[in-house]
Amino acid sequence: MPIKFPFSRRRAGPTDAWTKCPSCEQQVFNRQLERNLRVCPNCGHHFRMSVGERIDLLLDERSFVERDATLESLDALGFTDQKPYPDRLEAARVKTGLRDAAVWGTGSIEGHRVAIGLFDFRFMGGSMGSVVGEKIARCLEAALAERIPAIVVSASGGARMQEGTLSLLQLAKTSAPLVRLDEAGVPFVSILTDPTTGGVLASFASLGDVIIAEPRALIGFAGARVASGTVGEELPEGFQTAEFLLEHGFVDMVTPRSELRATLAHLLKVLPVAPAAEGHEEDVRPWGPIGVLSGLAERVGGAVSDTIGINVEPDVHAGGNGSGPARQPGTEPALREDER
């Protein structure tokens, strides 16, 4: 007769010691997953990474210096769905320890100094609101001002619906500085990770001088069903994967995570920043829709706020769109004879 113990001699392990791979459905020991750069050792599935993990992966040790860390989103529209927007922001901040879905700063990769922006999908799906757009734009502008390469690691579900049109304006804000980077000969490397979709892909993420994707990353503007319904036909299986986009020329290379840092270091060697031209007037741009958009973004730059990225209440005492100085009484320009 077997002896019965009042309790099991085998202790249950911690519930968070293992992670199930969504690709091969194998259980992976978390410590092994971390040692393998969050890549499944069985099938090579690339799990998502936090901002801190990305910094440790790509940059030289202790070289990263964050900028604009205090920027926070405000509820400019008073938006409420299942719960108020401020409550969602607070919950995301508690969950991730971040102020918003993107972080930017400067650092170095094997001694090459860069300006780098990074998304964290854990913060409201990496959605791009006013603060995220402002940070990415400042990252690109700093690269131009300091003449260092720019890198952005994207992981986003697109524009942030809780900020409405304000979030859509970030597509123009983040794309406009890339025109000046191109004219100045400052390289921009765009890294697409799982997932990169919506307004992020439709703006700066697809405008890199070199576009790198991680293996099997989901990359697309809209979901598969929406895209299929829009064109009215069946689309090929896996048409939104990094490998499919590589075959059709949308991305330049698909690079495993273990090789990403070395690939970036090599690119920084073969794509040096062009020397600044003497007497070059940076404010002079060739006419064109993108050039006009870039100039417009700079002219309204005075209306940029450190809280939501856009001042929705322009100064009524300022001239034009609020970016110019206020006109003093008695200083109005004289009218021409035909205007009197």
C-alpha cells in the first residue's frame, strides 16, 4: 500500500519561468530566452523587446544619453472610449516605467556616434501620438544639427486614436526633417521590428536610406483583411512579412537580431556623413511639395509645446499662425494708394 503524504514533495515552479513561443508553440525557459536575445532557440521566432533591451543590444555600454525625457502626453481632446485617455496613459506608465511609447537620445555603436529613437510596443501598442512624433522629429533634427547618423527602431501599431487629428499630423512632422537630412548628406537607417504598421510605416519608417527588418516581422499599413478588402482580391499568404517585402524591394535587408549591431556598425563605416559645405544656406530648399511641407513645419515650430507637441490654442496676439512676434499697436504697415 503506497504511503500518502499530506503535501507534494515536488514544489511548483514559478509561473513566469517559461514562455510559450507563438510560432512553434514550444515552452522556452525564460533565462535561456534572455541569453538568446529573446529569440526562440527552436524556431528562430523574434520576441518583442523593450527599449532598455534594445539599447543594450545595439549601443556601446553606457553610451546612451536620453533627451527630452520629461515630455508627456496630455488629453487635448478630452477623449474617452471605454475609459478616459489619461487613465490609459497612467496605466501604460505604471506597466512600462516609460513616459510615452518612444525614447530618443544619443549614443555610439562601436565608437560611431549616432542619434537614435526607439519604440516600445508595450506602451499603448507603440502608437504615435504628439509626444512620440515630437521625439522622433527632434531625434532627426539633432542628427542634422550635430551631423551624426540617425537611427530609428520602430515597433508600432500606428497613429494613436485617442489624439485624433493631432496624431495624424505627426506623419508630416516626422517626415519633413528627412528632406533636410538627405540634402545635407546625413544618413538615416530605419529598423522595422514586429510589428511596424499604420502611420509609422506610412511616414518616416519607410523613408530610410537603408531599411532593415528583423526576420518574420509583421510590416504593413493595414491589417490583412482590410488590405484584401480594399483591393478586392485575395493577397498572397505572408504578404506582410519582412521576407516577402525583401523579395519585392520594400526593405533592403532582413537581419537576424544577433547580427544587427554588427550590421549597423558596418553601415556607419560605408555611409559616412558628408562634410558640411562651406557657405551652405540650410534654409534654402528647392521648391517642391515635400520642401514646402518641411518649411511649413519649421515656420510653425514656435507653436510646438513641451507637453503635447502641438499648441492647439495659438497666441491670438501673434501674427499669422502664431509663430511670429506680436505686432505692436501703431506699427501696422502703410497701405498702398490702391488699397486706401
